[in-house]
Amino acid sequence: MEDDFIAAITQEVKEDLIQEYLHERRLMEEQIRHVKGLTEETRELQDQLYKRFARIYELLVESRFVMEFTRLLGLSEPPFFQKFGEHTSFRKGLGFIKALGLTGRSRFRRLVAESYRRLLSWNDQYEDSYENLRRQTDAVNYNLEKFKRNYDLLTIINFLKDMDVETLQRKHFLGDNFTPEEMASVEKSLQFKSISIRQENLILPVALPPYGAISSELRALADQVYSACREKLKVLVR
């Protein structure tokens, strides 16, 4: 009688542990899905940011002017420049810039200035999104480590195999008829992996100077480009 009571209590403890484990696991899966959604949003902003850099690179025409622009920004290398050289189909989705002026030179100056202002806006959005993603990723990784510490996965698997759990839950976590030899691989497949932003092919945010801080230098650069490449720029400033 005492053995039956102990067995019943043990079974109840196991069931409570499994239900708690399944609940916490679903919460972790939801957090991971949320971070994946934030990652996609950040990647979309990165694509938009690339387009704004690419528009300026196109206006600057030559690599020497791009490098001078990079120096004005205080950067060691121009962001996305390699991608710009390989994939120039960036114009789709770009907002039109109407640059007014009495001369082609003045219109080009305004075109460069407005292109930089729009670049700043998208850069701020990307930086905010990236930093939010980084914070959320760190929080989820912390929770994943806590989850691993709180639950011994091999014990959970053995509990599940011995219990009459719902078919859907059993198939979701174990499948049917697992052999002892398969237990190690099952444990590995159920283990959550840490999330890494580095694996997502996202660039680190860069700090760009406000327009007012480089407006005169940017104007002088636009004049240099226009003087050297006037014929190539006619289609842009007509």
C-alpha cells in the first residue's frame, strides 16, 4: 500500500514536471520566433540602407570620390561598396528626389545633400532596429541558458517515454518507437541552440555625422564630382 502511494506521488511529480517543461519550452520557442521576426525586420532595413548608400555611390561616380566621402564620414571603408559593385539594381523602391536649381551644378549639390539626409534617416532606423535585436537576442540567450540549467533533458525524455502523454506532444518531442541507441541523438536534436546575430549576415551599425557637421565638405565634394564627371551626370540633373 505504501509502495503504491509512493508510486502515485512519484507519477504525479513526473507529470507536473513534464507539464512545466512543455509550458516553458513553448515559451522559449515563442521567444525564438519573436527574435527571428526582429531579425527579418532588421535585414529589410539593412537592404533599404544599402540602397541609400548605393544612390550616393552612384552620384559620386568614381571610386576616388567614394573614398573621399568615406573619409568625411569618419569611416575606414565604404559600407556595402563591394555589394554595390556586384549588384547595381538598387533603384527599385527608392523615393524620387526632386533637386531644384538654376544650374546643373546647383541641382547636383542639392541632390547629394538630400541623398545624404535620407541616408541619415535610414541609418538611424537601422541602428535602432539592430540594437533592439541585440538586446532581445541577449535576453533570449540568457533565458535559454536558464532553461537548460532548470531541466535535465535526458531525464525529461525518459519521463516522456514512460508516460502516457498526449499523442501530439509525444510525436512532437519524440516520435514513436525510439530505440535506446537513438536517445543520444534525440537529446541533441531537442536541445536549444544559442542565437547569434553574427550568423545573420547583418552589418554593424555605423555612426554617421549629422548633415550640418559636414555640409560644407559635402558641398565641396559635390563640386569636385560635378567638375570631373559633368557629362556622366547630365541624366541625373537635367
